[in-house]
Amino acid sequence: MPSLGDLVRDWHRGAQAVARGDWDYALRLFSSVPEPPARMSFNVGCVHLLAGDPEAALRAFDQAVTKDACMAVGFFQRGVANFQLGRFREALSDFQRTLAQLRGNAAIDYTQLGLRFKLQAWEVLFSVAAVQSQLGLWAEATHSLEEAISKGPEGARDDLDIALGQVQKQAPLQPRQVPRGEVFRPHRRHLEHLEPVDFLGKAKVVASAIPDGPHGDARPQQPQALYARGEARPGAAERARDTGPSRPGTRCGPRTPLDAEMEVTSGQAGRADHSTLVTNDEQGVAAGGPESLVTFTVQCTFTLALRAPRGADLSSLRALMSQALPPQAQSGQLSYRDPSDSRGWVPLTGEEALQRAWRGAAAGSGELRLRCQAVGGRPVLYQVVARHGYSAQGPEDLALQPGDTVDVLCEVDQAWLEGHCDGRVGIFPKCFVVPAGRRT
């Protein structure tokens, strides 16, 4: 299964191919994504329209609006595909559904989701009038254009007046659509994360084995006092069981977590990495001597702070989430933090549960905290059995009890696996488990 980095890279290359008019290459890249999210299906549909294949475009837009029933721009483009196929009744229904998704607003700006397009109510009404003109509904088309004039900006007034004159002469119109070559693109910060990151920095000599070398005055290497005096130093097996191997992601850059915790507030959208330092030596030591060096590990969790209107629905929240978590945003299980509930995280089973969460946020801190956990649809590579218990160190980890059977979904690296156990998905150390069937 391709990694998230590979998916983002192909997505970016596909968008570049669309910009230069290479439809075949763009379709190959967009269609290679397994279980594509709504935005990727939308891109496929737009490329088929550009390539002159409205039938294939219609199938792609069907997939997009099936995965996101509130995707107004998806219904808008599906209406264009139906219009080109001469299915005017279906096109009229699509444009009317687009208007319904606008919910009385003048526009929906898709720029923050990666599509450089603002869906305007007056443009949708123009397209409604275009279909009505094809059906010979001239009075209805005139009314739609008059409504478009009342909602449109001054800059669109001339075009609307010309269209109204054509309808009054019973001349058919053509619908408006997303500008040529515009598709959803990955967020810039995802592209930045594709570049390797040097976490180690420059090497520094702390000891020299060559007396006459350039660092001959360096102090000799000293053993580190990591354990309290008189305490037995654990063996390799105990150390692996207690601390686990090195966390994945330190070689090639930060690893996007499988589970992410989101804060939906009225603040500016952004992200923050919170680090927890865990020292292995709690004794006080004087600075300057070799004993002042201690070993510490850093554990990072991933938090997204997204800006959303108070009372936003599930579809709107998933659309915001998909900027950072494309695979999980459409299918992940959403839960919200309920401070008054002993269970802590409560699954969001529908709009009613979400509105309860919004009311609770308004009565409390004013922040709505969500958690998205990836679920289902991924192939199981093999099964393993937990030999030791493993305590989760962060929201991306999978806690294990001895004897737990785990479905392995991905080999993260040589030391870490990603797996599923009892409805939970996360990463865990490979040295804590053995292949299923061998429990000794």
C-alpha cells in the first residue's frame, strides 16, 4: 500500500499535469489512488470533462458526491456532465441540489481546500436558466436569470443582461462550470513535509582516540550515570519491553500520525507539535562535568487547530480535516471530548451527536476537540500475537495486552508495525509481538 507521502506526491504531479494539459498522465496518477476520497474523484471527473469524455466524467462525479453528499461543487460539475450528455432533467436536478447546498449563502469558497474557485449562487442560477432554456421553459429561465441578477455582483451584471436578452429571444444558453484546468491540489504544508529533514544536525566531537589528532584535547568518553546508585541495570529484553525501539519517522522526516486530535475553535487554522521530554535520570547533577550528560527521549503528538463556523455539520468538518488527513478524513471514526463523561471520548454517530458536542463546547471552554481514527478497508498483511503488554505513549499508539491478536496493516519500518486490534488502529513495537501460531 502506498505511503501518505507517495499519495501526496502523485496528487501534486497530477495537478501539475492538468495545468500543462497532459490529461492521460493526470488520469493515471489520480486513478492510481486506492479508495480515492471525494476530492480525488472530483479531479478525475474534471479531467474527463477537459478530455471530452462526459460519460466517464459523470461516473467520477457520481463517486465524489456519493462519498461527500454535501459537496456542492461536485453536484455543480455533475450537472455540467449531464448537460453535455443531453440529460437536461438530470442536469436541472443537479444544479438545484447545488443551490440547496449553498443554504442561502452567496458563495462557497473552496480555496482553503485546495480548489482555486469560489462557487457563486448567481452562477448556479445562470446554469439553472441554461438548462431551462434547453427544455423550452422560457418563463422559468427568465425568472432564474432575474434572481441571478439580484444576487450577482456589479461585475457580472453585463453578462447576465446579455443572457436575459438571449432568453427573451428564446435563444438557448450554455451553463457555467469550474474554470478550465482547476482541480483540488494538496496543501502546501504537505508538500513541504515531503522534503527530508535533518534532525541530527552537525556532528560534534566529544572524545578523541588519537592523542595527537586535531581534537587531542577532548576529554575521554565517560560512562553515563543513567540509573540510581545500587540499581541493577536491566538487560536488553527488559529495556526493549520497558521503553520500546526508537520511534519511527526520525530518518526521513516527521511521520503523519494514524490518529490525530483536532481542536475546532474560532482561531486561525494551523498545527502544533507538542513534545514531552522523558529523562532516564532524575538525580540532580552539576553542570559542566561528564555526569551532567543524561539520555532523554522525545515523544511528539500531532494536533490540528482548525477554524470552523460554530454549529458546522459533519461534512464541513471532514472537508477541513481532509486538508491534513486525506485518507482518514472521509472514512475515519470521529469522536469528541466530553469533559462531563467518564468515557472521555464519545463517538460522533451523526448530526444530532455533533450538535450535542457543539452545545457542550459553548457551555464549557468554547473549544470542540475531535479525534479521528482510521478504520476499515485496508488489507491485513498477517497476524501477530502480543508477547508483552505495551502501554500507548500517544494517540497514534496501539496499546496491547499479552495474548492480544493483532492484524498487521503496515510495516512502518524495521522496528515498528501498524495494526488493528478490537476496533483500534495504531502503531506498536515489533519486538513486543510474535507471529500468530508461535506464542512462546
